[in-house]
Amino acid sequence: MQTFSTIDSMRTWCRQQSLEQRTIGLVPTMGALHDGHLFLVEAAKQRCDHCVTSIFVNPTQFAAHEDLDLYPRPLDEDLAKLERAGVEAVFLPSAEEMYPQQEGQTATTVQPSSVALPLEGVHRPEHFVGVATVVLKLFQAAPSDFAFFGRKDFQQLCVIEHMVRDLNLPTRIVPCEIVREPDGLAMSSRNRYLSEGERERALCLSRSLNKVEHAFREGERDTKRLESILAAHLSDCDSVDYAVVVDRESLLPMPQVMQNAVALIAARIGSTRLIDNRELQVD
Ligand code: PAF
């Protein structure tokens, strides 16, 4: 497994693979890897000749009061996991490499589509500008045929799909299923912040999504009623930023579920903010 810390060296390696007719699958991560990330790696390996994983805790997607400094960075463990998973190359840029100082200037950023505005966009207003910008920069540093993203960060996936469509980027996005612990908790690097008691309480997110999916399957289509089922099962949370059923494409509210929808939750257990979701498919 090779590691690259500069954009030039990473890009040269990717270009060489392309010249040799090898396809590349990119798995962008912020490290603290868990089985959800390794599932993306596996999907990339199945679909492409080579898998490149990036590990970069992107400062621009964290607000000043968020957990950038505390964000886990177990680099040696991460590299061992990627080596075992058979990843060919890891991109490990520094913040200075990704964001060189622009003396007296602000840097160019990506303005995401309107799908970035509701939900996370309300609670973390600058977040998706940071995500879209860094993902575009990662695509430039590691030019790849495919890039693999988990459906757990559902709105992030929509933002990236729109960016690729709107900016005519050549990389194809491959959405991958949410990976859950056996008891239903969606895997997340932030789960490691949870105490034993908090982890138990965090199960209410997946439970409430199970209940809403069940009601939907039984024929419930009234959004308010579906949302009250979600809310009713989230009492173990310390606070709920949103628990909604919205249109699958626009992420906007709708009174009745007439087309594909998605139930999305963002809630805090102790001081840890967790997100989870469930797509609701109209037959
Ligand atoms: O989902 C993540 O881990 C991050 O938001 C991403 C896509 C790697 C960008 O920093």
C-alpha cells in the first residue's frame, strides 16, 4: 500500500493507473475508520481495479464550536485497516497542502445546490460549502472513475450528486448502503464518543426509523402522522434537531408521501450529535 501526502504525487499516481487502463475507485474519509468505511472500500475494490482512500479531517466543514480538535485521528490503526482491506493507495494531505495560505484573500469555494439548505443546512450553515469544496478538491487530487459515499450522510450524498451533475464532473458517484451494528445503531466515527448508557439510548434513532418504515409499509402516507411516530420514539434523546419525512429528491416537506421519501433524524445523545435516515420507497 502506498501513501501520498502531496496533491502532485497523488495525482501522478492516479494518472499513471489511468494510462495503464486501470480504473480507480476513491473512498473519501476523515479517518477513524469503522466497518461502514471498510464496506465502501470493499465496494470500490469490487467495482474498480484500484481503491484509493483519502484520510483528511477537513477543517472547513466544522463550525468554530464543533468537534474539529476532538475529532478522533487514530492514523496507525486506520492505515493497518486499509492495508488489511487491500487498498492500493492512501492520500494523507496536511491542511496546508489542501488549503495553502492566500495572503489577504479568501479562497474559491463551491456553492452547493439548494438541496444543501434545509435540515443540516439550517443547523450547520457552512457545513456543505466545506464538504462540497473539499470533495471537489479531493476529486482533483485523486482523479478517479468512481467515488463511493455512504447513504448514512444522506443530505451530503445529495449535495455531492448535485455538484457532480451541475459541474459536469467526470467522477461517477456510487451510493452505498448504511452499515449498522447488530443492534441497529448506524456506524459512525462519532459513536466512539458515546458512554455505555448513551450508546444504549442512541438505539432510539434506528428504532424510531423502524417504526416509521413499518407504518409506511402498512399504508400510512400522511407526513404529519409519520413524523409524530418518529418523534414519539425519540424521547431517549437529549435534544432533536430534526425528525422529518421529506421528498427524496428535494429534501423539502410534503403533506402526503406520493413519491419516494426519506425519513431523516439528527439528534443529540449527551453531547454527541448523531444522524440516521431511512428511505421510504413508493411502489
Ligand atoms: O463523510 C465524510 O467523511 C466527509 O464529509 C467527507 C466526504 C470525507 C468530506 O470531508
